[in-house]
Amino acid sequence: MLCQGRGSAANSTICFCLGITAVNPTKFDLLFERFISSARNEPPDIDVDFEHERREEIIQYIYEKYGRDRAGIVATVTQLRQKGAVRDVAKAMGMSVDAINRLSSSIWEFTDEWFEGDRISEHGFNPKDPHLVKVLELTRQFMGFPRQLGQHTGGFVITDGKLTDLCPVINARMEDRTNIEWNKDDIDALGFLKIDVLARFR
């Protein structure tokens, strides 16, 4: 199976000695100083790329080797963005489909001017309408809220003990996959080990 290491640590001698990368950085005088810089506030990142067609084999190998009780794919959290937030709020507030479409299409960017109604009035809305003001106020509050959990492209958490002792675990939508309910920022803050099992096209 074809595979290669990459990421911020790919030029390091340690990765070469461990067989993660095949290029000797000393021989080719590759740069490595940025990985030991005091300005870097996180450890070096190592990604491993596998053949796209066979990546699922690697994923299942990790589950079998470490067990589903100790290995899980990291979650991604989709957040409510501009148009999604305004459409959800407007629908919940009883606005018609036509009004929701016009309101959504009035968005170019969420600036104070938009919330104050300058662009909205161009689409036939009265910016002083109390109901509309409430919709805009709730939309501003709603933006950035989590919308749904998804699966990371290939980020795995592997633990010494049971995953369930550390975080919630759920069955993924894809068959024979399990993922945790926390995203990469959560596990970075908690110091969990994450391995990125990624794919490349030949």
C-alpha cells in the first residue's frame, strides 16, 4: 500500500528514523528550525496520506488493532452561518417562504448596516417593523451556534483506557465507524492524541 508522511514535522530526522518519511533531511539540508521555534505554541503535526481507494482499510485496521473502546474518529461541529441562521430564525418566527427568500437574498455580509435595515429596505421590508426587528435581533444571537455533528476527514483519537471514560462516543452514519462527540479544538485543549489518516489521489 502506498503511503507517505507529511505535515509540519515531515522534514524532521525523527520522522525519517521512524520510517514516517523516506527523505533524509540531513542529506538534503531541509529546513527544520520552525519546528523547534519558541514562537510555535503547539507540537509538530504529522499527517499520513494513504491511497484514496484503500484508506478505509487503514481506518478499519486501526479499529481492529486498538479496539472500538479505545479508538474513535473526531467530530466536526457545523456552526450556523449567515444565511442558515436568518432562514432558521425567520421560519421559526412565522415569516412566509417568499419573505424568507427575499430576506436571505438581501444578505451580502452581516454588517451593522444590514442589521439596521439599509439593505433590507431595498428588498421591500420595513426595517422598523417590530416583528422584523425581533427576527434580526435573534439572528444576530443565533449565528455561530452549533448546528450538527459530523465526522472529521480522518482524525483519530487513540487512548490508553476506554474512550467512554473520557468523552461521549456515538455510532457514525457510515457503517462500521465510531466517533467521539468532541471536535479537534476540544481534544487539543485536553491533550488527546490525534492521528490524521488522510488520503491522496494517485
